[in-house]
Amino acid sequence: MNDPNIKIVLCSFPDMVSARQIGTNIIRKQLAACVNLIPKIESIYQWNGKIQSESEILGIFKTKKETLKKLESEISISHPYEIPEFIVLAPEGVSSKYLEWIDKSTNSV
């Protein structure tokens, strides 16, 4: 049930329009099997010496290790942020059928 090849990528977006556009592009190019968009998260962070608080959309991308570089590049190309969030997590366990689906739904680059 554990596959070191499967990765979860977190990426926040300023609005649902950009999140959907980028997410759809990623799925179309088969760089992720699925993208979950979680609306209305609140992010508090420091930027240019000031504390900021913004409403954002959190994208959760399910992908494979070999697509990570291309996935990051594709997100960076069209993301509206100067420095897009790109955090990679490794799940402790994934069901075998879900692993199979992720493998079939993503292109090895």
C-alpha cells in the first residue's frame, strides 16, 4: 500500500479562476491524476517585510515522482504569484486501486 513514487503537491492560488485554469491544464497534460480545489482558506504570511492575510484557494495535486519537475514548471509558467507555493508530500499509504488509477492517469515524462 505504500508507494514512494506517489506524491501529493500543495499549491495555493489567489482565486478560483486561476486555480481551475491551471488545474485543468495540468490534468489535460496528464501531469497529475487529480486536483482538488479547496476554496476559502485563509493564509497569513510575511511578504516584503509586512504581515499579509489573504483568502486563497488550496490546490492538492495527486501525481507521480517522475512528473514533479514538469508539473512545477507548468504551474510556474501560468501562476499569477511571483513565487508559487509548490510543496511535495509523500503519503504513508495509498490503496492499491488508487495507485493503479494514478499511474494510468499520468504520463511519465
